[in-house]
Amino acid sequence: MKIATIHQPHFLPWLGYFNKLLNSDIFIVLDDVQFRRRYYQNRTDIISSNGIKIKQTVPLIYNKRSSLIKDIFIFEQNEWAKRFLKTITYSYKKSPFYNDFFYVIEEAILNNKNSSLLSLNMRLLQSILRYLDYDIEIVYSSNIKTSNEPTEKLIDLCKATNSNGYIFGEGNGLNYHNLNLFMKNGIIIIKQKFLANHPQYNQRISNFVPGISIIDILFNVDPEISKELILSAWNLNNKI
């Protein structure tokens, strides 16, 4: 079975996002749908040096509400990059794996030459997957001809990539898609179950905060162990 994850590109996503990727053979990047404002496409949460959950936002050039994800660009990218990397340094410089992991983030951000949010998010994601030593096929929905109807679009993407299994996350997707249509097209629906088993690790604070960007675990935990922890919550191979 070839397992697909289809998702909008997020900015330094949380562990549940990467859990889907680590359980997939192919990641279909949904870049030709409407950009969602005030959401995780350009936002993430980290833990500050004071142990406080803080939100980090990539500033964007103003666009029409109908703008597609692939057409979104960063406002004053160089200035934002300097500020963000400084915040990351202040927040994580005392973390045990700061010296190992910081360059991964820094290089991906500074090498994003065209100011595209899509490019930034994908450079970061691919750099993190390499750091985790995980190889996954990546394609972009904008390069595939599909229906505009939401369920049919996902089915078209699966069929175009020869994927016969599709992972649904724990959001609202299951409520507004026609699941029977997937089955009629020979695509098996797989329901992720991550939240109930969200892994805990040393955040250097007294009370563990879940739902934080993946960079939090990678600054605090060895990459091999981080990968094992992410998969321990829900793993198709072990039927967890």
C-alpha cells in the first residue's frame, strides 16, 4: 500500500503534523487552495527562555482573501529572518541540542531567496525531515490537474500519485468529506490517533506544554529519539 498525506504547508508545524508524514510514503503539498489567514500556515508556537508559550508569526505582504497559498509572499523577509532567528537563539540557546539543530533552521531560512511563504515552509520542513533521517516523496497539488470539489480533489491527487491509502488527521476533515467516495475509488481511509498519546519530553519547564512546534523537541532531544517519540504516539507499522 502507498500511503499519502495531503496537507497545506505550515510554518514549523507541531508533532502531530510530522507524525502523519513519518507514517506516509508521499506528501502531497496542498498549495493551490485559498490561503487561510490567522492560522498555522504562517504561525507557530514555541517555548520562551522563561518557560512561556509564545506565538511566532511570519509577516506577509497584503493579499486578496482569494489568494492561493503558492502566491503568498513574506513582508520584509530579511528583517523578519533576523528577528526570528534572534528569538530562537534567546529561547533555546541553553537547550542540549541547540548547537546541533540551530544551523538547520538558520540555513533553511536564510536560503529562502524568493520571499515565498511556500518556499520557506517547505525548505524548513524538508530540512527537518533530513535531520530526522526520513525520506519521503513530495509533490505539489498545483502540478496536478484536479477537481475543485474538496473530496474529489483529494481523490484525484491520490489517484494521480498511485496512492491507495490516505491519512486523515484529527481535525474536522472527516466531517465534511464524503468518505464513501474514497472507498468507491479504491482508497483506504486511515484515521490518525495522535492527540491522546501526545509524547512528553524534557522542555526544561515544570509543566509540559503540548502542541508546540517540532523545533522544541529537536532542541531538547536527540533526533533519533525525537523520531521514536513522535512515532510512539501513533505508528501504522506497529498498529498503535
